[in-house]
Amino acid sequence: MERSDRLQAWDAAPRPFVTPSLLDCDFSKVGEELDALKRAGVHAVHLDVMDGHFVPNFSYGPQVVKDWRKRTDLPFDTHLMMTNPAEFADRFIDAGSDIILFHIEVMPQPIPLLRQIRGRGCRAGLVLNPPTAVDHVLSFLDEVDSILVMSVMPGFGGQKFQTSVLDKVRTIRERKPTLNISIDGGINKGTAEQAVRAGVTQMVVGSATFRPDGNYKLALDEVMEAALRGLR
């Protein structure tokens, strides 16, 4: 499947929707995990790329993403938690990523990189950490396809959701009603409803997806059931 087809599938996904973070999957059998997620009805997956510098953890690089691309046609929503995303964006695009997200904290003037990514036929977006004021991204809303609001400090899974970031979601939603707004950190069946009510359309879900019993469909259905209550 070509990138254009994957992005068409991304656009066709009903909102709100869940993108499981592969950071919490079993890396010894990622191909099987991807198959299981697709059977569970997942529309796309989220890739957490950590450089060990911008965040205090390290995950994987473009070669790993390239290998994963061979195993699935699910869209890859790739979050570059990196000090130097401009140096690596093209490598992750070449590896098969479809959406590239990078942090406003490391690129306060992001327009050149956003346009570079979009010029390669990918979607581009900005990420902001909990301490970062929403004002830092508001002037760039016409240049992005997505904004990812972090509800925890990035780098590790399983952290507690910070409700204070929902004010940022509300502000962005008011400024640009049609924009895809995603949220990452502590999203589960207990927090999805309030996130969607604030204006979130995409929920990155890690530890709440990869439950010990392996029933990913039930895990995702529980999150979606809560999320849909946020639309009422």
C-alpha cells in the first residue's frame, strides 16, 4: 500500500479514534502485535521515537520503522521526541512514516520543517509538553495537520494524566475547529471521556492497550466507549 492510500485510510477513520503506542508492545514479536492490533480494529499506530537526550529514554530508529513497515499497511503516526528532528525527519519518512510530529520546545520556528515534511507527501504536526504554554503553537495552526498535546512529560509510559492540559485542547479547538488534536499520556477508560469532551479527536493509548490477557479489542473498546460519552 502506498503512503497516499494509508493517509486516505487515516482520513477515513471515524473521530475520535485510538492510536496504540507501540512503545508498550512486545518488541520480540512486533509483527504479531501489529496483526493483533489490526484485527482489533485499529486504524493507525503511534511510534514513540526517543533519542535519550530530549527525553531520558531511548527507543528505536528509522531502520526499525522500515522493518515494521514491511509487516503492516497501518498508518504510522511518528512522534519524534528528539533534540534535532530536522536531521532525522527525512529518514523516518523514507522508512515508511506517514505523519511526523516534532516538539515546539526544540524548534520554536517550525515552519520550514513543517513544510519540508508536507512537501514529502506526509502529514506534519507539532507537539507541546505539559509546561509549555499553548500560545507557542497557536500562530502555526494553519501550517499543521495535527497538534499533539502531551498530558504527561514524554519519555516513559504509565504516567498519570494531567487534567490541566485540557485547557490547551479547548483553546486549540476554539481557534481551529477542524484540526486533528491528539493527546498522549495516561489515556484510558477513566480519562478518555474528559479528553474528548475538551476537543480531542485522537487518543494515543499505550499501557491501557497492551493488557496482560492479550485482549486488545476489549481494551480498545473500553477506551472508545468512554470516549464516545465525551461526545454526548
